[in-house]
Amino acid sequence: METTLDVRGMTCSHCERAVEGALQELEGVIGVEVNLGTNRVDVTYDEAQVTVKDMQKAVEDQGYEIVM
């Protein structure tokens, strides 16, 4: 599966790495591509192992907001 997350609060490359790292730590996440310019994060994942809600919590735990 693939999904795109709209993440608010990313302002620099550190933010980009924090979001990417948090998502990559989740079991079932296969790939993460963060676009700082558009505040969008494309995630490829195995829906049997991880949910979008899990991804949202991981990003929010880093201090960023996901807009649904």
C-alpha cells in the first residue's frame, strides 16, 4: 500500500529526518519519501503490519501534526 501524509510543522532538514526516522522505525513501513517543500510524506507500507493511525502517532510523537 501507499499513502501520502500531509505533515505540518516541518521547517528544516532536521524536521525532515525526524519524521522519516520515526516512520522507518515502524514495523511494516517499506519506504518513506519526505518532501519538505510541500510538507508531504509518501509512505509505502504493508497494511497487515502497520496502519495509517500508527504512522500518525509516530509523527505526532515527534512534535508534528498530520492534517487529514
